[in-house]
Amino acid sequence: MTPFGPRLVSDLAADDDDDYIEDDVIPQPRHAGVGASAAGSAVEDRGLLMRSATDLLHARKADDHHPHARGARSDDEDLELPRFSLPVAGTLRSRVSGNLPGLTPEMNKALREAFTPTRPKQEVNSLFVGRLNTLRRIIAAIEEERAHVVLFGDRGRGKTSLANAIQQIAQQAGYFTLKLTCSAELSFEDIFRNFLRRIPGTFYRSEVDNPFAARRTMSSFDELLPQGNFSVTELNDVLAEIQGAHVLLVMDEYDRVTSEDLRNKLAELIKNLTDSSIPVTLFVVGVAESLDQLLGKHPSIQRSLVAVHLPLMSDKEIDRIIVAGSEAAGVGFSEQSRDIIVMLAKGLPYYAQLLALHAARSAVSRGANHVSDSDLVYAVARCVQEAERGIVEAYNKALGPDRKASFADVLYVAAQCRSDEYGSFHPGDMAQVPIRETGEPLPLLSLQYPLSRLSDDERGGVLQRIVEPGGFRYRFRNQMMRQYVLMRQAKERGLI
């Protein structure tokens, strides 16, 4: 690895403006099997950023004579239509198409199961790591306080994985659990008819009290609702008929909901369920910075709710994610490699999984079972290439057409500095980050103007100013920008 001795970006810009790091985008490697880069058309000519990563990618393209590669190919084969390597039936194709050369479908599947950046953890097993204190808090709220729970936080923190874990743990304890993923087009009636259709008629009060009593045949609780629209009171009365079970209803991705009518009715339902002591608990999960942002302003339900703001994961928890995935996949990560991934992930499990996945795939593709420095360089390059277009555009807007070196420096120290568990930091924290060749940080006074500009709309408001007694704290408006800044500038800053 390159020792930590980064050059100041302003010094780089002074050397050669064409080599300025902030507009560099790694060209898309043809062998990677990925579509057009998210950083794409912005700046095709410049290649200083992670140039060794680019060389590595193209070198692998030319290395088809490797014993693990696909063998010699004609020029026409580059035009072959890409195909899936692993059919649904599970029968493996005779040759690997797309992806890295030498990466078999079996191993690719194993790595995807070990590292799951794009899929929430579905089971509570050895791959589910950390969040124990948050799990305890949610369980206590449901079990001891009989409260409804709202789990919120920024993207990439693992909210859905945590919700899945709660659902399984509750099932093991005898709760009857149901989950629904929300969307903008769903109404209040749509959501709760869906839930009630899946609550069996065996939980109906009269059947529990006296199974021999004469009553109408009912397969699900949806049949107790009137046809068409129904009121919150009518729904509450139906749920009051549940006996012999405690029902946990999980509403995931609630931030997608745009209907004020739905939000208002849900708040009313929460209050009614609490006042009636009905054995139904709502567990609402969504992306938000505050409870009001997710549910709206309903002071009357505050006492009925336990709001859980999901923090960033600790460095120790992120490291355990990598270790667990490494053991499951059979691909080794040195302590140094894990430290670099932990540093770049900055508490987001999404990026820890993504970096580890790309690094492990790179190692396996060259016939190795241990991640090397070059594999990490490759992983960072892939993450930069595949970044969301909105993040890339926000980054470029923050630097502006003049490509101010001071703004690049401030973004870097903001991304690298110590923060609290929710990602906010003080300018004093930024002034502790070594950035000059001598290892000295930027002076605190030199941060004031760039911080102010980076918080303004003109620069895209990439930073959010938070008022506190005696001054301000800051946070990235999109928390995933923090990791993108570090990976975008990783090579020149001496991080990899």
C-alpha cells in the first residue's frame, strides 16, 4: 500500500491543470460486464485519478492467456451478446460469459451470498453482524413497552436487514408477523387489506373463545371489512377481534409514501390501537432524518411510539462484516486490507459489502484466494465507476466549473474527519485531518469560506449546516457522498 503522505490538491492543480484530480473518471473496462459508467461522459480525456487502477483493469483485459481466463478470442467475440452465467434452474453454463475472466458461476454465486451490498440480509445467521444494541431497543419497545416502533435513518445503513432480523426474532418468540414494502401508489386501504388478507380466520375472537359457537365461515380478516373504502375506526374494530396472537405488521420503505391521507390515517390508527390495547404492533421503516419527516407532524402519537434513529455502524462492526463474508466465501482479507475498507466505508455497511465483493471477485479472477493491494485498487475503481449519477453530478457541482482546489480539499477532510454516530462533524474535527505533504492539517480559518459555499445552493448544497449552541456542525446531505469523495480521491491522497 502507498504510505499515507498525500499531496495537496492545490499543488497538483498548480503542476498541470489537465491532470487535475477532481474531474478524472476511470474509463469503463470492457471486460467488466458493466453498463455505461455513472461518472460517464463528464470527462473522458483525463485519467490521473487511480491511473494504476485503470492500467490494472486494461491489463486484465489483455491477459486472456492466463490459465484461468477464457482463452484466445477473435475480435468478433467482443461483440457477442452478454448472457447470464447462472440460469434459474441452477445448471451451470459450460463457459463463463461476462464478468471477470476466471470467475466461475459457482464462485460468483458464493461471493454474492457472502457479500450482499444490493440485497438486505434475509436471515439472522453468521452473516448478520452488529446492531445488537438497536435490536435490544426495538425488542424492548415491542415486548415491554407495548409501543409501536419507527426505524429511520440514511440510505445504506441496513434498515431493511435489521427489520428482517426483528421479524425473524419475533416469529421465533411466537409473534405472527407480516411485512409489506410500501410504494407511492398504495393507499391506506390497499396496505391494510393486504395485511388482513394474510391474517387467518383462526385468530378470530369467537373461534378462540368458543370454537363450537355458530358463526360464519371466514378465511381471513379482510372479510370483516366493508366493501370499498373503510374508516380508521372500522379497521380498528376489525383488529380488535384478534385473539390468541400478537400481530407484528412491518411497513418497510415507508418514505416512498406520498399520500397525506395515508399518513394522517396511519397516525390515527396508531393512537387508536394504543388506546384500545389491541395486540397489534406497527413497525414502520424508512429513509428520513427525523420522525416528523417520515410520519408527518402528529404530536398526539408521540407517547405511542418509540423512534429509533439508526446510527452508522462502528468500525468494529464493519470489520466483522468483512470477516464474516471472508469466512463464508473462503477468500482471505489481511488486517491491512480490512482496515482500508473500514476507513473507506465510514460506517455504511453497503459500501463495506460492495468494496469487499469487488475485491474478492478480483482476487478469485486471477486464481488467488487472498485479496491483494491491486484487488483493492480495482474494487475502488469499480465503486467510483458505478456511483449513482446524482452523487457524481452533486460532486462536480460542488467543485464548480473552476474546479477550485480548496473545495476539493475541504470535501476530502469533511469526508475523512471524525464524526458522530449520525455522520455530523465540527470544523474543529476537520482541522485535525493531515492533508499537506508535511502531515499538517488545513488551518481552521481556511475552512470557513469553502464550508459556507459548499452549504449553499449554488454549489448544490452538498453539505448541510446544523445549528448548535455556539456555532455550527455539518454533515453530508447525502451520506453516501462521503464515501464517494474518499474513493474518488483515494489514489492521490495515498489511501490506497
